[in-house]
Amino acid sequence: MIQRTMHPWERDALLVRKSLEEKPPLYNLLIELACTRTADEFLEARKAFQCLYSESVEEFVAVKVQGFQRRLLVALVSTYRYEGMRIDEAAVKLECQKLARAIKTDHRNEIENDDQVLRILTTRSRHHLKTIHKCYKEDYDSNLEEDVDYIQILRDTVNCLCAPPIYFSKILDTAMSICPGEQEMEALTRVIVTRTDVDMKDIAAEFDRKYGAPLIERIEAAALGNYRDFLVALVKRGMAN
């Protein structure tokens, strides 16, 4: 419940810190913050991080992470994406083909060292990337996130940028699995608190479609007391928006 009372920028700054101080590090949490917040929201979280810790998010990530993960994560937290709806159809087609060529090799080293993959995922607007996601499905009869499933950090990036309800419904399902721990319950709270006023209706619909049970029923079965009532109330409010 504390997450609900915090200012969103301060809360996200704390979550950035938490993501890489956990053992093992929670790369998916950092990706979630960088890719599902608007450009302005994450910029303000970066400013809050500097005020709280006297270092930049970019510095923090670069010191904590190595290799391909460093290149991807530093680029994701540094970018300020265009938020508009304008796209270049020719660029969408070309970049869809570039992603397909890199992915279809099935060689982890090749895709991790492909600068074009990094550029596309870390600089293009979400609307542009969602259009690429649709184009990929139409042209190759498969989902982009499924074809990069062998590199989890890329799968989470694609899902957070192109299909947030899929990503968040998976987090919720995992958090409400048998005997969830503290980390899982924190994830359950985080997702519901941060997405209530954003896309909870879409997340609940995807959860129901994918897991065959209403989200509220699963929460009622997994949580107890005032905590359960708090989460259910937020989900109901989000679904009513």
C-alpha cells in the first residue's frame, strides 16, 4: 500500500535502484520502468533518482551491468522517445525485415551484436514499434516476442514496448502462483498500483484470455484481508475507466 501513497516519480526512482540491487538482478523490472512509462514520466523519475542518490540512472546501470545487457539497458534508460502517432511506413517495412534477418539466425551472439536491433528497439517510438510488431506478424506468421524468446531480456523489451498487457498479465500470473514469496507479492502490488489508471482494463482482459480466469477472482484467492480488498478495489476502478 505504501507504493500507492508515494509520488510516482519517487516510486519509480526507488524501483530503478531496487531492480539492480536484488540478487539476482531484476532486469525485467528496469525494462518495465524504461519502456512502459511515457518519455516525460521516466525523465522525471531519472531526475528524482539523481536527487535521491547523487548519480544518474545511466551511471548506475553502466556500473552494475556488463556486456550486451549493459548496452541495451543503458540505451533504454537514456532514450527520450517520440510520443506522437506519426510513422514512416517505408521505415517500418525495412526495419521489420532487419529484425527478422537478425532474429531468424537463431544465433544469440549475432543478434546481441547487431547494432540495428539495438537502434530500433531503443530509439523508435512505441507507435512505430507496435506497427513493426503488427507487420512482423503479417509477414512472417509469428509473433516478434516469441521469436526472441531465447533471449529473455529482448523478449521483455519487445513485450513492454509493443504489448504491455501480455507482459503485465504474465507478471500477475507468476505473482499469484502457488506459495508466492515476498518478491512476487511486491510485483503483484506494483503492477496493480502503477497500471490502475493506465491500462488495467486491457491487462484484465488479456489475463482472462490467457489464463482462463478473471483477474479479480485470482486476486481474491491469492491475497487476504485488507490487502486483498485494496487490490480488488484498484482493479475494479481501473476496469471501470
